[in-house]
Amino acid sequence: MYPFFRPILFRSHPEVIHDKTISLLKWIGNSRFLFSVLGKLFRTSTDPIQLFGLTFPNRVGLAAGFDKKGEAIRGLESLGFGHIEIGTVTAQPQAGNPKPRIFRLVDDRALINSMGFPSPGAEAVVQNLRAGIPSKSVLGVNIGKNQATPLDQVEGDYIRLVEVFAGLADYIAVNISSPNTVGLRKLQSKIYLERLLKAIHTRRNELDKLSGKSTPVLVKLSPDLTDIELNEALDAILSAGMDGVIATNTTTDRTGLRSSSGTEGGGLSGAPLAELSTEMVKKITEWTGGSLPVIGVGGIMSVEDVSRKLEAGASLLQIYTGLVYKGPFFVRDLIKGIRG
Ligand SMILES: Cc1cc2nc3c(=O)[nH]c(=O)nc-3n(C[C@H](O)[C@H](O)[C@H](O)COP(=O)(O)O)c2cc1C
């Protein structure tokens, strides 16, 4: 069905369709009847996975950026996702970059986005999470700095976000790798990263002690790091006692694209990113001796792409662009494909 509808959907601007999809998923999530009908259609059972002290119903999750405000979590659960990462959420509300800021590269099965973290701010997201029927999927909250926050003051933003979400999220993802917030990716360098992650780790431990609940913290990395940069980032991540890594965010690389929109600025996702991000998963697994669990994300468009990420060492997977091109049955197909 989806290959038939896709060209019709693709006639409208990507962000317009995206907003409509979120509204639809929100509606589905709030209706016990629709949730149950769609759940029967889209969901499939498989052995759960234990990781970071959490139980994931399956290996396939939704990558950050799709549900930035945390308003459609239960609707997304009905599509079969084992975990859903909302955000990126910023401490204060901000509009993000001017539109248009999402482009389809149909010939490349890719997207370019320059969203720049549009976010209603932490407090509004908390209200969204408290409203509606709770979801059974594992919930990740991806956090980032406000555009206006200077790099030498980012700790304040991230600590505030950890304080707000430690009690609500099953895990927190520290985003220091989006290419659309000026200077953000510099936080991956040793001088910034060690200080930032140690501060997050200390605060997280204090909060865990108070609540008696432990909240794993993962770090999301860019696929554009050189080997030296990746090595330094991993040192900082390990020495700060982080629980895992999400590899990877979007790339600024534009090698081999065919679509005319390939020249747009921003981060590239989808098929052209697959090899680059799988290579990162492999390096991270090898260099850390498998001691740092990896969520593999980037260019998963088929079951074969999933197999490559798992072979490279990923424990869990996330998708975004694949969902746009393959439609809602894609989640179920991937889970079935992994199960064999
Ligand atoms: C429109 C769009 C918005 C995104 N926004 C975010 C974001 O806010 N935070 C983040 O960490 N990643 C964001 N991403 C990156 C995805 O989470 C993912 O890492 C990347 O798209 C690679 O996966 P894919 O090839 O399956 O799309 C975004 C991606 C897209 C396409």
C-alpha cells in the first residue's frame, strides 16, 4: 500500500507531512480502540533484549528528531518500536532554523535537514510526557544545547536537562553531534567532552541516589569524526563512565549524491549514510573491546542493512529516514527479518 501512497505524500513539503503524521499518531495514541487495532496490524513479538539495565521489547527503535516534543509516543509504540527516542529537547524554547529545512533526495533515498533543534523547551515536553496514556516502549530523551548558549557555558544547559528528565526517561541521550547548531560538534573534542560528561555523570549519580532509580546516559556521535577525534571522544566517554554510544547522527559529507537537492546545507541521512555509520559502529566496538554498548543508526533501509550493523557490533538499532521511504510496516518487517 505505502509505495502507492508515497508519491502522493511526497507532493507536499516534508515538514507539512511530518506535522500531519505526528497529529495522526497523537490521535491514534489517545484512542484505546485505534491503538489496539493498529497494534495488531503492525506489531510483532520477539525475544526481549536486556541492555543498560532496561528491557527492550525488540531491537528496533525510533531515532531522535521524529517526535521532538514527545507528543506521539503511544502512537509510535503502535507501529511496533521497541524504544522511542524523543527530542532533541533544549532547556529553553527555541524556534530552530528558518524553513524550508527538510529536503527529500528521492533518487538517493535520503533526506537533508537543517532543523537546528526547534523545541518547545524542557518544561513543555515534561507536560507532554505527563499527559495522555503512558507507553510501554522504552523512552529515551535526547538533549541538546540552546543555540544562544555559548560553548563554555553548555554544562548548565545539559545539567538542567538531566535534572528535568532523569526521573521521566528510561535513558538520556546527550546530543553533541548535530551539524545544524553552530559549534555543537566541537563538544566532541576532548577538552569540552571530558568536562561536560563528568559533570553529567556526577549529577546523574546524585539524582539516582535520591530517586533509587538508575538512568543510563548515552552519547550520540557524528559519523564525520576522524580516527583521532573518535579515539579521543571514546576515551572521554569511557573515563566519564557513560553507559553507551549512539552511532551515528547525520553527515555533512555529500559524496556520490545524484539528487539536485544534494547541495542543500545540513545533515544528510538515509541510504548514503549507511556505510559510514556502520564503519563507525565497527570502530567503536573494536576499539572499546565491546565494553561500550552501541545503538546503530544511519541509513537502515533493509534487513540487510540491519544485519551489517549487528555484525559490526550494534546491540540495538534506530531508524528515521527508512520510515519515511518505506512506511509504517517497515518496523515490523525489520523485526521479523532479525528474528529470521
Ligand atoms: C528531519 C530530521 C531531524 C533530525 N533531528 C534530530 C535531532 O533533533 N536530534 C538528533 O540527535 N538527531 C536528529 N536526527 C538524526 C537521526 O536521529 C539519525 O541519527 C539520522 O537521521 C540517521 O538515521 P537515518 O539514516 O535512519 O535517518 C534527525 C534526522 C532527520 C532526518
